[in-house]
Amino acid sequence: MHSKTYITVRYAETDRMGIAHHSNYPVWYEVGRTDFVKMFGFTYSGMEAAGIMLPLRNLTCHFDKPATYEDKLIVRTWCILVTAARIEFAYSVKKIRDDGTEEELGYGTTEHGVVDSKTFRPCSIKKRMPALYEQLTGNIKKR
């Protein structure tokens, strides 16, 4: 299972050539990740209220083709690994053409630790949010 997030490239996200700057991809990944968690009835603020945070440990971005100003994009997000103290997500960024077909522009991953929001020490999402843990582990998908 994956989430679908729709984004239109804004002028502020582009460089002088009208191409979306590479630094936007992690932001788009975050929007997709937030939508993915919401798909299961959870929110990041709900996780924080439960005492956990998901700091970024690793990020990969692969760029095949540029996104340009006013392109309509779809960011697909899915979970590829879940342990009690680590979660990894994968992303695909595609341009939606005028005819409705999609063209892959890039893809990437983010790896997150699960930490206590007060101590920032590793903790178990399985123990703190067992329902979310079950949803994530039940929906792992490989690229």
C-alpha cells in the first residue's frame, strides 16, 4: 500500500532556469510521509503526543529528469522497513502529463530512528504505538 500526494511545483521552488531545486525533494518526501501515516489514521503530532519522534538518520535522492515550474507531480510513499526503533520509507516522484500519463523524475528513501521525545534516546514504536506499528509492518512494500 502507498499514499499519493499531489504537488504543483511553485515558482519559489525553482532556480533561474525554472527547474525545481534538488533541495525540494526531501520536503516533498516529508509531505508524502505525513500523508502515508495519515492513511492509517495517525498524525505526526499524535506520535509526538505519545512521546515519540522520528529524526532523520539517512536520506537518498536519485534524480532522473527535472521538475519544472508549474509541473503537476505525484509523490508516492510507502514503507520498506519497520523495526521497533527504525522506520524506512521509499518515494517516487512523477510528473503527471496533460494526457494523464506519468513520467518518473526521481526517487529516494528516508530512514528514521524512533526516539523518546524528552530524552531523544531510542525507544520502541511497537510498545508506544502498537496500532501504528501493526499497520506499518502489515503494509511493507519493496521498491
